[in-house]
Amino acid sequence: MKKLRYFALSLLAALSLAASAQTTNPNPVTLTLDIHECYVHETMTTTDTTAYYYVSYFEKEIFEENGYNDDETLASEDKKWFEEMAQGYKTDVQEIVQSFCFKGDAAEYQAELLPDREYVIWYHGVDENGNNTTAIKRLPFRTKPAQHISNRIKLEAEKTATGVKVTCTPDDPNLYYTLGHIVKSKMVDEFTGEDMNMLDYMQTGISVQLYDYLANDELNEWFVANANQGSAAVEYQNLEKGEEYYVVAAYLDSEAAICSEIATVEIDAEGNLTGINSVKNNTPLVADGVYTLDGTRVGTTLGDVQRGVYIVKFNGRTHKVIKR
């Protein structure tokens, strides 16, 4: 339910503060969190079972950048979101409040989260028109880190007449892993529009699928439906000419967090194989050298350089890396 909130806010225009945003009425809701790696479970209890209240979340960095530590700003943006949703669904604000807010004690999952990241949940009362009616409470938290393992997955690839055939061999046939392909040009955050690194992009694609399984208490069924065990062979056909791709594979822990090195196959815009690598996601990258794209050596490790795009050479392999 709340994932609509995350993307709908990207449609909002500049702030328009409402005089009704501030209130001194106490907030009757108590919210507790059960924190996991890619999701949290919220339990809400309230002393006013007749009033609606709204709950949402953001990454802490985005929350602070948008000025949401200010009550008036946050309440105004929430009201504006109700109005935007009403327009999008071609209904009235009252129906949006009834559909997206809670009344009485409740429980809810927030998925789409990344491991070991800071977020802020906020909650407050609202009336049927989406106006804030109580003090706003904020609850910052950090998701748990993934349960990293040293196991590896081997990818082998060959070009075929219709695409690329990839063979995947995990070193432990009993562990679940994710296998798929990524269009490089689409590795961006749908909310901010900023480029995403491979780990975050892959994990976001997994995390967005979890909500329905969690809500039905069927997380194990997600692995059955979406993950792999044992060796696999896949042929990616009819790749779009002009697009570059990654084929990726990585182990998953018990909460569907990526927990191993990411094995990759790179495919260029002509459909040719350009590299098979294994990219670590849980340890600092210690390199033989860091170079600019024109080949100038600028350091020994990524810790020696500023943000930017570099060529990193280590263990006889070469990688193009974006340091953020």
C-alpha cells in the first residue's frame, strides 16, 4: 500500500504551506517496529479508535533534504499527496483518506527497503479532507545488514544466433540465488532519477516484490516463485540493439537480501560479450590501481579518489566503477 506514496511524491510541485498544518493536539498513536533487512513490520495502537491517522516513510537523507523535520512542511506535503492521489484515481480526498489511512489498532508492512540504510517513519492524525489533526511523530531507524557469505556463483556465457546463452553454476546447490538481466540505461532511482549502483538496483527490484508475500505471511513462497537453486541455463533472446546489458547472479539470505559477491556478464550495444566478472558488495575494494577513463593513474584504492567514474584494476581484472 505505502509503495504508492514513495513514487507519487515525485509528482509533487514546490511546497505550498497550509495554515492548518500545525496543531497542538496530542498524537494518540503508538507505533512499534520489528526491523528486518528489506522490510519492517509496524504495529500501531491508538487511544482514539474513531480518528484516522496516516503513516509513511522515506529514506532519512531524502526526508531531511525535503525539510520534513518541519511539521508545517510535512503536514502540507501529506495533504497535497492526498489531493494528488484523488486526482490520479479520479475520486475525492475523503475516499483516499479512507483507503490509505488507518483507524483503530492496526499492523502493516513497509517493504522496498535496502539493508543497512537509515529511514524515517512518520505518523499523525488526519481528518476526512487530509488536514493534519495531531502532533506529528517521527521514528528514525536503520534496517539490518545482510547476512553476508563467502560463497560464489560462476557465470559462463556464449553468443548465439538470437542472443546470449548464460550458464549459472552456484558452489552450493542448496542456497537460493537471484539470476536475471539488467538494462544499464535503466539503472536509476525511480524517485530521484539518480544513477543507482548494481547492488542497490538489484536489491530494490527484489524488495518491491516482497510486500504481497509478507502481507499474506508467505515470504517462503517468494523464494519458490522468484529465486533459483542449483545450476541453471538461460538464453536471453532479442536483446534490443543499442542497449547495453548486465546478466547478474548473487546469493540471497533468508530475508531475500543479496548476501554474496555479484557475478556479472556484460553485453555491449551490439550484443557482444565484453566481460565476465565477480563484484564484491560487502568489503572495501582493494585495487592494484585506480585510473581515470583516459588511463591516468590517480590512486591505489577507491579511498584515494573523489566521487566519479573510474577504471579499477585488481586481481588481474578490470572494472568500471562509479564512486558515490
